[in-house]
Amino acid sequence: MHSSLKKLKPIDMSKVILIAVLFIANGLYAQNTQGPKLVDKVEGIVGDKIILLSDIQTQYQQIYQQNKGVIPDQLPCSILNDIMTQKLLIIQAGIDSIVIGEDDVNTELDKRIRYFTNLIGSVEKLEAYYGKSILQIKDEFRDEIRSQLLAQKEQSSLIKEAKVTPAEVQQFFNKIPADSLPFFNAQVEVGQIVIYPKVGKELKELAYQTIADLRERVIKGESFSKLASVYSEDPGSRDNGGELGFVSRTDLDPAFAAAAFALKSAGDMSEVIESKFGYHIIQLIERRGERINVRHILIKPKTSSKDLERAKAICDSVRQLVVKDSITFGQAAAKFSEDENTKNNSGMIISTQSGTTMFEMGDLDKNIYLVIDSMKVGEVSPPELYTDPEGRQGYRLFYLKTQTKPHRANLTDDYDRIQQMTLVRKQGRILDEWIKSKVLGTYIYIDPDYKACSIMSHWILADR
């Protein structure tokens, strides 16, 4: 067994959990367990960048948790190779004068902290778990986020021109042994059209009066954050006294952003404003250039049962147009759908797993799966009641565009996937050649434990 592998045993997971969520796209769920504390040591050096055993431990634990204790061969070597590659990219980014702005770092930190806050339940729970404020947590990882963004930007500049021809795709596919061809599960392409009810005048006026009354209570001395905790209908900020954390204009609804950025001093409060979510009042906490931290109270106009019935009737009318071939589903989505994420994509839903319109059945939202499972290709479902992530109710239709059976990869059914695999392989070769061209002019040190690893060969040649 590789000697470094013996060193890498389960450790205190408290920091590992946060790093996992901060630096791995899909995050991790892990228990906060205690293990042996190890003395840190240098495992590698690239230029003036040092890689410690603890750096490798952290990533090892992430993969250990993801794979439920099943460890890939030469995992410590693979981790060290990846970290050394990142360090070399960061060095080159400095030579190329690549700069990552504070706004980019803050945006990435905010995005990842919001994701982790949602996992753990609230900002208060996050702060209690780590014994630090959100600002302290962000400050701890600011430099690591900046380094990661620098490496990503440099790598993108190196491989951005890479393209593959159909002949290269064919050649790549032909080199895969028949018994090694990937097996693809059943996949579907699903479209949707969403129709929301139009809120009646009386209910809109009631929501406006409710938020206006809350504004008066703040003016008279009541705590904005306490009122937000009790009355706001934004589940994402209510438990934090309505506080959003630092955001930029592009993170916000345009009407909300205009009102929020018009506030000048801490404590200033907006008039009642209307966004696509409902009515708000906003209070400024702090401004840093083009980023602000505000708290708000949201009151949503309620919909009546009659409003919902009218939305359902409209949805059914759209369905009849598609079923009778008076209009294609894509045309209907562009014309009638109120789902901004899909209407300009012919109504097709994008998979967060693949980044394409193709879903494995197991990756579908369970509510979509229950409808799609009984449909045939080309069918449009009857309207179904729908509650979106912001809590708005409406009706939606589903369209089953395509469905594949489980099968071994082939160029007819899986060309796009194989093309992407070919491109990734080509980009990897470009990066490998770039590394080989740079390491001979860069100081490299590798701990002797790793020198038997084949993946480290181009680093070992430069080790001195």
C-alpha cells in the first residue's frame, strides 16, 4: 500500500464539510467525527507554492465520503497531481497578469455560502456549527476561492480554442474496446409550459396595504428585522431577519435592485416597491461599491381559487392547441409560458447533472417523474397544479420529447455525449502538453512517497 495512503485516515470533519461544499459543485453530507490529529508536512512544491499533507487530507476525505469508503487506486497521487497542476496554473496566471476582481470573489463566496446555509438550515446554525460569523468564514476561504478562480481562468484560456471534428469523434469512439463502451441508462427530454394565475385587484390591494402598514411600524420604531422574521413571506431570508447578504445588481430582480441601490446610508428604508415576487420594503445594512447587504420584507398577493381555475383553463387551452397541431410545443412555450428558465429554450428543461436537455430517469424531480413515467413520446400531459421554488402556485404542462432505452454507447444515439468525451480528452492532452512545457523551467519538489506513481511522471522528471 502507498505509504501516503496509510497516513490519510478519517480526521476532524468540521472543516472538511465546509470545504467540500465550498469547492465541490454537488457538495457533501458528512458527520462531524473526530479522528487522529496528524503533524503536517510538505508533500510537494511548485515554484514558491507549497502543498501540505493537510491539503491532500482534505480532498481525500471528500472523495472518501462521496465514494462511501471505496478508494480509487493511487488516490493520494491523483490528488497531489491535481493540486500541483492548480499551483502551476496560478503561477502562469500571475505571469499573464490575470486578475480576479473582488466582486468575482465575493459573488462566488456568497453563492457557495448560500448553498451551504440552505443545506444546514439557516445562517445562525451555520455560524453556531463553526463558532464563527459568516464574515469570518468568508475571510478564511477568500484566498482559496481567489486561487481557484485564477486557476480556472488560466486553464480556460489554454483550452478555449480546442475543438473536435466528426472524424476525431469517430476515431475516439473506434478506439474504445467493445467491452469497455460506457453503458447509458434510459434518458428523456422533457419540456414544460407554466401558467400563473392573474391576481385580482382586491387581493393585490390587500397585500399592498399589509406591507405599507409594516413600513409605518418601522418608522414608528419597531425593529425591521423582527418584523421580517414574523411577517416576511420570503423563506430564504425570513429566518435571518430578512437579510440577504452581499449581492450585486445582477443577483436581484430589476425593480428590487433599483430600489435597493438607491438607498444611501445604513438604516435607510425604501418606499413600498413591487417586483415579480410581490411587494417589498427594503432596508440598507451596508454598501461596498457595487455590492450591497440589505434586509427586506416580502408580502405576496394571494391568489383565489377562481384565479387558479382560470390559469388551469388557459393551460388546458394551450394544450389543445399543441395536441391538435395548431402550434408546436416550442412555439407554445415561447408564446404562452411564464417560466423564464425554459420559455426561450422551446420549453425544454435543462439537467443540472449533464448541462443538456437529457435527463436520466433517476435524476428527474419526483413530481415530473410521476407524470412522465406513464407518458409516450410526443404526448403532452394534462395541466397539473404546480408550486415553484419561490412559492408561487400555477399550472403546468409536460411534453415528452424523446426517450431512450438503456444501452451501450453508439454514435447514432449518443453522438453529443461522445463528442463531449472526445473534447474533454483533447483538452486534457493540451493541458498535459502545457504542463510538460512549463515544469522544466519551474522549481518542483515531490515527496519520495509519490515517486512510484505513474500519474506523477512529468513532475518527477522536473523534481530537483
